[in-house]
Amino acid sequence: MSERPTAYLNARLVDPASGYDGPGALIVAEGVIAEVAHSYHIANLSPDIEMIDCGGQALMPGLIDLRVKTGEPGAEPKETLKSASRAAAVGGVTSIVVQPDTDPAVDEPAVLDFILRRARDIELVHVHAAGAATRGLKGVHMAEIGLMAEAGALYFTDVDQPLADSKVFRRVLSYAKAFDRPVAHRPADPYLSLGAVATEGELAGRLGLPSVPAIAERIALERDLALAELTGARLIVDQITTAEALDSLARSRARGTHVTATASINHLSFNEVDIGDYRTFYRVDPPLRAEDDRQALIEAVASGLVGVITSAHTPAPPEDKRLPFSEAAPGAAGLETLLPALLSLYHEGRCDLIDLIRTVTLAPAELLGLAAGRLVRGAPADLILCDLEAPVVIDAAKLISKSKNSPFDGRRLQGRVVLTVVDGRVVYRSGV
Amino acid sequence: MSPAPATPIACAAMRDAPDIESGVRARMFALSQPHFISVAGLNRPEAERLLDLADAFVGLSRAREKKLSLLRGRTLVNMFFESSTRTQSSFEIAAKRLGADTVNMSPRTSSVTKGETLIDTAVTLNAMKPDLLVVRHAASGAAALLSQKVGCSVINAGDGWHEHPTQALLDALTIRRAFGTVSGLTIAICGDVLHSRVARSNVGLLQLMGARVRLVGPPTLMPSGADQWGAEVFHDMRAGVAGVDVVMMLRLQLERMDGAFVPSTREYFRFFGLDAEKLALAAPHVRVMHPGPMNRGVEIESGVADNLDISLIQQQVEMGVAARMAVLATLAARLDDGDRPNV
């Protein structure tokens, strides 16, 4: 907790909760937001208050990233909770939700408890955890969903393992609903996508890569949506990527299902052409799609159909990436590049800033029942100060994350985190 | 103790060798690219020049004295992550006829299985300073990946389903020698196009050289988007081979089948195997090719494969050595010019 109250003055406040984007200031005391003003200055500040001049830069809620993989426990050379927390702090991400596909898997409360205790000792960003939907992520027996919910699991997912058995998935959905927890599932027909590393099409055919038709996403999603409707459970559509699936999602939402879809920053930033030189940093799951699909995804973010954006942070060390494309591990490191990559949609005029920021703050907070993600009195003082215009060139070698597998390596983006504040404490301050 | 009289054959060889050598020297050039990974890196004049040079090497291979010194002092490493006796031997013979030292590696059995990455293997090998590295690997893009990390010239001897550019070159050489030209011919490539690097390289090179290419096979063995490669796609083999000058059969890659792409081999043979009846629909002067090894009775009937009046399959093997000699020689010529990659 911060010892002295701090006033952040002369800022551009961007708060999706109130819909306010304009001049502002706020006071942080005892780790929470004590006061919010919609003017550059606050009158009659007590003399013992610490004052920070934001210089007109954007003061926003810290980012909440609900899909972060680390290697702890089981694969610490990839990423530890500590290295991921440091990367998050640098990236302006003040809450992360780590994924249960560790070794051992987070399918019972003891492993969950281990992670949360380890994270607490690090004292950087908030580390939350998702629990496995099924034991060992094998898709057969339900994991201890109730006990893990009690221990703090925010949602349940088998991460990249498809829940092929509809009966099991139905039970997971209805069981998790009883504990008021959502279930995330990445829609991919398990048979069509088996062994695939690219999206079917002229390019994948020419490159000679095993591929999956884009429709495999819609096929799986239609089932998931129907089961969500049947059970009334809250479904998180993990990483929707195709125009076809977005159409299905829109139809389902019109019928009143409790469905939230996420998009990964990778699928908003890249398309299948990026894999053209067999660059394994672009090997992600689901595979990068056609440009039409990417455009549809951006429109879905702008319209609010896709409510949450994640980094899909998946650290992979060189030994997993310096391989031929089809043998390389999928996934991209993303915690440190999420914000500037996201801001390119704002700089390109595709989305309003406040709508974009909502997808990584308020929307995931509401989905997961977190008090953070908003600039309102009483909310945790998880803040970032950001120079929205600052040009940055991403240099993967300089990433804090233990694994440097960033597809943004060498890209020119705009937006730099100046200050990251968690519970009122400064956990990162830009060196420049 | 009198010297043995020279035999007539040896005399002929002594007479031929300088002619062949001067023929080779007249046709030598340095390849414009540092590696030979894909036919996409070639332009048409360069492809024709490679075939001209290969033609000269055919003469050399048929002479008594088969050895030149173009690659003398050069080291060629054959790195075959997937075993292939015929391609590896073809490269080895080609290199030896040009005077290179050759080393064969089968990394499947060495450190690759122990968690070393493909790049680690390449970097280790690179430190031994080979000049030419011939790579075969089961994954598409493996040769391109290696080429980014080593200081020698990389020759792709087949990467997954992607490309096998020297095979396309030898096929073009075989066709050009049989017909005098590639341009204007209609060539049907038939069978398992989906898993075939031979097909992908041939589509690119034969079209570059002015041929009309047809792709023939069941829909399950045709890559999505093949109709956008500039070739005409047929799922009915009878229509696909009608009137064509060349039928190029592909091996049905049984070892790669991880699912049922076709119901049975006999059904496959019935609809997509090359037999005399289907072949009768092609042009009267049709020639048949196959990259080998053949699955007799699955994709091709023995009576067709062994009919020396129409089959070019034996010539393909012979041309393989000559075509590879042309690739090795022109890459080495580039190295002689001091143009090493990634230094």
C-alpha cells in the first residue's frame, strides 16, 4: 500500500466505466481511488499529498489480460510467474489470469493455491488463475470446479485442448453455472483441425503446410453456442477469428445467450500472409486467417460484438520455435506488446479509444467479477499512464519476458506505458 | 614389362573428355541465387541455361572418364533427415563427378532426437565449413530455415510437401530431351498432389518454361487453392489425360497417409492408376514419367512403366545426376565469385 496519498493531475482520463474521455485528475489513497475529478486540477489539496503531473497524457485503468500462459509450475525456463508479472508491469497490464495448462495442470485446488501464493509473494501485478474444466485437461472427467471456484478460480477452461465430448462439455457448463463461473472454450473442430498449422487456402497449399478450413471454427462454435443456450451458462468464446463464426455469434447473441467472445491481439494484427516465409513466430493457434477475416474481426471489436481482447501470451523458448514451421510450438509472447498493438486500431481510426480500452479493462473485469478496470471512487488503484502517440520499435531481444517469441519484432507501433500502478504502488516507470 | 596396349574404349574416352570439358566450360555460369530452395527463385533464361549445362553433363556421365575438377576442394554434405537412397546417391554421384568431397549424414539417428534443434545441427555443421549442403527434411520450409543460418549454399532435396526443385529440373531436362522443348507441351501431373513436393516444384518450373500443366487426382488429394496455381484441375483422370503429351505420375504416399484419403488402393487404381486404357486417351506420342519409387499396381501398371517406347522413367534417373551436377556447379561458381551467403 502506498504510504502517502497521491494526486495524479493534469491528465487525460480515459474511463470506460463512466464513458468519460477528457481532462481529469484523481487521488489515490490506501491503494484505492479516493477521488476522481473531470478537470485537470483538484482544488484545496492537502500539503502532504504527493503530486504527479501527468503532462496531459492518458491516465487509464490498468489492463486486465485474461489469457496468459506462464511455465510455472513445470516449465519455468519458458516463463515464471515472476517474469510474467514483470513483463505485465512493463506492458501496463495490472491483472493477469494465468492458464491451467501447466505441469501439473491446475485441475484441483492445491495447485491453484500454490500459484496464487507464489504470485502474492511477487507483489507486482494481480495474478489470478483459471482452473481446468476437466481433469488433466483430458476432456473426460470434470475437474474440481467447485473447490477451485472457492479457492479463487475465475473461470474454467481446457485452454487449447478441445472439449470434443459434447456430454462432458454440457456438464461442465451447467456445473460451473451453479458456482457462477464462466467457461471458456476455443472453438475448433477437433477432427478437422488435427495436425493443422495453417488456415486452408491457396497459400497453405503452396507452402505445403497441413491446414484446417476456416469453417472448422464455426462448426465447433455452433455446438458451443447451442450448449450455452441449453444450459444457460456463461460461455467465453476463446479467440474467435473468422467472419463465419462472427455471424454465428451475432445470431446467438440476438437470441439472448450469455456469451462473450474474446479476440487475441495476434489475429487483429496479422493475417495468413505473415506465415509466408515459414516464420514460426507467426505460428499461433488458431492459425492466422485470411485478411477478410481479420477485417471482420476488427469490425466486430468496433461494434462491440467481440467484447474482450487478450494478449494470448504464450511464451515459447528458442528450442520450441527454432524449428520447421509445422514442428514449432504455437503461440506468441504478447504481454509487453498488447497495448501498443491495440492502439494501432485507434491510430488507424478503426475504433474509438475508449471502446478499445474497454475491451482490456472494464469488459474483462465485469466478465470475471473483478473490481478493477475502472476509474471510480473505491476501485483498486490499478492505473496506467500512457503516451499514446510515442513511436516505438518492438525489439524482441529486449522483452522482459523470459521467452522472446514476439511476432511484433521489428514492427513500428505507437504508444508507450509511462507508469504502471497497482494498488496505488508504482510497479513500473518508463526509463525515458 | 611392356606397357599394356590402350583399349579402343579408353582411346575414345581420352578423345571425348576434353570436348566434354570444353562444352561444360562454355555453358558454365554462376547461379543468381545463393541457395537452391525453390523453383520460384528461377527465371526462364536461367532455367534453360541450367538444362543446357545439364545436357553437357549427360555426355560426361556417359563417357569413360566421368570426372571433372569444377568442385575440387569443395565439400558437399548430404543431410537427409528423411531417408532416400536414390536421391542421396544421385547427389553424391553428381558431386563426386565434379570432384567434390562428400559426406553423408542421417541426422535421424544422431542428436536431433536428443532435443537439439534443426538450427543447432546446422550451426554445428556450418562450423565444419562445408560449401554445399543438401537437405531433405519431412517438414515444409526446413531447407529455407537452414539457409538462413548457414554460410554455405543449401540445396533443397525435398522439404515436406513443399518443394523438390532438383526433381523438377531433371523432369524438365528429361522432357526437353524427349520432345526438343518444354514450351507448348501439355503435361498432366496425376495422383497425390496434396502431399507431393514433386508436383509443387513441377507446376512452377514447367509453367515457367511454357508448358500447360494439368493436375489430376481425387478431390481429397488435391490441395485447396490448386486451381489458383495456373494449372487446370481434373478429378476425372480420363478427361485429365485426354490429348496430353506427357503423363507424370506421382507416388501415392502411403507412408504419409494419416487418414483415409482414398477408400482402397484397388479403388484408387481403378480411377486414378495409369493403365494402357487410360493412356490410350492421351496424344499418340505420349510419354510417361514417374519420380519413383513406384507403387506398381497402385498408381501405375507395370506394363506401362516398363514399356520403353513410352516410359521415360529410366531416363529420369539418369537425368537426375546431370541436373544435380548443373545445380551444384552453378552454385559453386557463385561461391568461386566470393559470394557466400550469411557471412
